[in-house]
Amino acid sequence: MVAFIYYDLAFLVVFILLMGIFLIKNKKNVKRQGIMFLYHSQTGIKSMKKIVKKYKKVLHIIRYFSITLGYILMAGILSLIGFLIYNYVINPSQLAPEVAKIPPIFPLIPYFPKLLGLESYFPPFYFTYFIVAILIVAVVHEFAHGIYMKLYNVKIKSTGFALLGPFVGAFVEQDEKSMEKAGKVNQMTILSAGVFANIIIAFVFLLLLFGVSPLAFTPGGATFDDYIYSIVNVSDITVVDGVQINNPTNQGLLDLIKENNLTTDLTIDADGDSISLTKISAKDKNYFIKISNFKIQLEQETEFVRLYDDLPAINAGLKGAITEINGNKIIDYEILTNEMLKYKPGDKIKIKTLVDDEAQEYDIELANINGRGIIGIGNYPLRENIIAKIYTVFRKPYTFYKERGEFSIFIYYLVFWIFLINLLVALFNMLPASIFDGGRFFYLTILGITKKEKIAKNAYRAMGYLFLFILLLIMSAWFFRFFK
């Protein structure tokens, strides 16, 4: 979809120009608030009234689910904040280098996967995706607020949209005095209605993602995460790069690495980068490991280290999606597994793979593990890209998928982003901070518990300052780690 980027950038320029012309033509209804422009209208208010009149009883029932969901989302976002503090501030060494690149506060900025080098974690995020998704999120969110405002007789002064450059959002402006008169529970219903609507829309688009997936992709090969490795006891290591080891210990092996210029016994190519591996022997078996990874494991002072087994796949540098074995088509991992049952240890097979749309061929002699013919590849669920699993949830595991066409791919990822952004907006909107719906929701909760306005206001302010401090702390930790 490289060519689409040019159309997307052109759309960005046209969109900004059209919005500028619209604001100029309707300048009587436009107010400037800081660096943001707000367009005020009465659009949608009549529709809100009609919905309230027709579904009044249903809306009263939904309120209980809405408030409950509000608390669930608040608990969820606070748990996520705790997770971010632990992983980005307290214990950042546990983060994988590629995971550390992901901003802890999810960036709703077009092209961010490309800008931050996160293409393997996120699908493309074009401006077209951004503007469509944000408009759906904002309109649904604010319209839901407006429906419950009308249900509880809260005066709506205006509706409209906010514009900051290419960034756009919607709003429903209520009369604050009539909002306060609505009562605590009614106010909480109004506040949680927006996130409730976003969660419903997210669920709808998740189902739609399931329907669109077969139209966008078709299985075309079997994938693997890594070469097979074994967990080896440090005390069992006898040879490192030809150097005999007596009474091996973590520190002794570290000293060996430091004192000797260890050679490369095997070089494999991974995604264009050459990886040098050193041979290690333990209990009459040979293994391979990148010395820097070996050193890291030893420094953790554990009794065991993870070493690659000396098997055909790693020796051949096998990579990419397996598409063919001895002329038999492989379209998914299940077919690969069944195909391998035909062969025995010592058999020679020809494997074809696909790497960046280029075909590769390998001649491999199968190894023997427990009487089975083994290539030497494996999949490790704990090491899967969890973020990517969200938008590949309806695909077979460990299967390479070919794209059917640019238009179907465009629609598929558009549906994904609408789902994800609705989910994230609902989650982050329940942060107990003043700029979010969760701020006032939190205030009303404390007020309901303590019955004292002073305590509720102090807790509200304190939570706002705490969130600001945590945000700066987490983002600073991420910034220094990303740019170091």
C-alpha cells in the first residue's frame, strides 16, 4: 500500500483546506479557545429528544450497566497505569528492546508505527484511518452524553466539533447549573454514557473484523518464532568455543568471555542482519548462542541458560514463511505438521520459504529427536507479539497470510483502528483526572461516599496532580530509554 500514502497525504492537505474554508464561512458560530477552534451548532439535539421519547424505559435500564462499566474501566486504566509504572520506571530491564519503543501513553497520531519503528507491532495508521475513526469515536461518545442529558433534563447549550490543525473532535456543551441539579447518580450516568457507547461500537467493529478478515487475507504458509532451544544447567557446560571448562560457574564463564576473543562458529542471516553464534558443549551435546545473550543470562546468576540446539534449521539459517516441502504446498502450520509426519530422521527434504516476497530454497537433512524427523523450528506462545495478536485474532496461529488486494486490506485495517480507538478512548476517558469524564465521575463517587464536598474536591484535585506527575514520570522514562 505504498502508493496509497501519497493519496493519504493529499487527503490530509485537502481536509485541512476544506476545514479552514468551512470555519471562515461559518465564523459567526466559531469561537477560539486557546489554540483550538470550536464550531457551535444545534445539530443532533432533535434526534436526541426523539431517542429519549421512544426508548425512555430502555435508557433507564441501561444506566445501571453504564455506571458499572464506568467503574470497571476506571479500575482497568488504574491497573494499566500501575503496569506502566512498574515496567517503564521500576523494572525497565525486563522490557524487550522492541517493546520498550512502544509509547506508554498510546499515541493517536497518523503514521506513528512508521515514525517509531513499530511496524511489526501495529498495522499502518494513515490519516484516512485516523480521521474516520476519530469522527466515529467522538460523535458516538458525545451523542450518548447528549441522550442522557436530555433524559435527565440537563440543558444542552450547543453541539459541534473542535478543530486543532488536522485533529478533530466533537462536543456537547451542557449548562453547568442544570447539570449539577441532575443529582449525583444521574450525572454519573451522563458521564459514563459516552464510554459505554464506545465499548458497544468497539464490540460491533470487532465482530465486523471477523467478517472482513477472510475477504482481506488468505493463508499462504507456515511461520515459526525461533529455532528450537534447550534449557541447560550451567554446571553441565564442558566446552565454550573449543576451550575446555572445569567446574563451570557463572562468574568463571563470564571471566572466560572477558579474557578470550571468542570466535564465530556459525553465522546466520536474520532479516538482513548477520548474527554470529558460538558453539557450546554440555553433556556431549552441541549448542549455539550469541555471546552477548550468553553473557546477559550468566549475569542474572541463574543456574540455567537457554541455548539453541545444534539442529538443521539453525545450521541452514532457515527463515521466512515455509510455503513448500518437496513440492507439496504448505499453507498453514497444521499442514506443515501433517507433512512432517511423512518423513523420518536422516531424510533429505527441499524447503521453500517466502521472505519479503522473495522465494528462498533450502536443502535440509532431518535430525532425530525421539525417533522423529525434525527441522529444528519452534513456536513459543509467551514470546508472541501480543499487540499484533489483536488484529490477527481471527487468523490461524503460526500461519503466514497473503493479502488479497489493496482495497480489502484498507477496509480491514480501517475496521481494526475503529475498534481499537473506541476501546482505548473508553479506557482512558475513565482516568480519574479533571480533563476526562473519569475525573468528575471520581469526584461524584467520593462525594457520595463521604457526603462532604470539601473532601471530594480535595481528592479530585489531588488525583489530578498525581496523574500529571505519573504521566511525566512514565513518559520521561520512556523518552530516555527510547532515545538512549
